[in-house]
Amino acid sequence: MINAIIFACHYIFALIVFTKKWQDEKLGTAFINLMLIGILFAVGWTLATTISTQIPKELIETEKYRNFFDRDTIALVLLSTAEYFFYKMYYSEVFSNAVETEKQ
């Protein structure tokens, strides 16, 4: 379930960036940004999976977390955390305009 939420958030984010770049600049720029998001997601997930394999199996398979977290979920949470800070810096103009529009 957590995986589905993370994938849905990535999909919605990609649509927002695509639409905003299409409106503000042009269609080619929107597709380039969409490809950037896709490549960063694929490479980041691979790196995060490599990091999550270093976590001992006993920590993941406890009674408390067995139903919620597995190695893929941990990798996606690590990836989403890293992506959040990167995209907040890289796409700051996309989201700062949205916040300023709401305030007015």
C-alpha cells in the first residue's frame, strides 16, 4: 500500500511539472523535464535498493513492521526523501509561483 502511494505521488508530481513547464515554456521543455524525472526515479531507485540491502534482515522482518515495510518500500521511502530535497531546490520556481498565487 505504501508503494502505491509513493508511485501515485511521483505520477502526480510528474504531471504537475509537465503541465507547468508546458504552459510556461514549450512542449519540448516539458518532455525533457518528464524524462529527467523518469531517469532520476529509475537510477535513484536502483541506488536506494542497493542501500536498503545493507539493512539487516532481522530489522525488517520484525512483527511490528512485517506487513508494511519490505526492502522495496524502504528503498522507495529513501528515494522519495532524497528526491523531495532535490526537487524542492531544482523546481523551486514551479512551486513558489503556486504558493504566491494562492496567497493573492
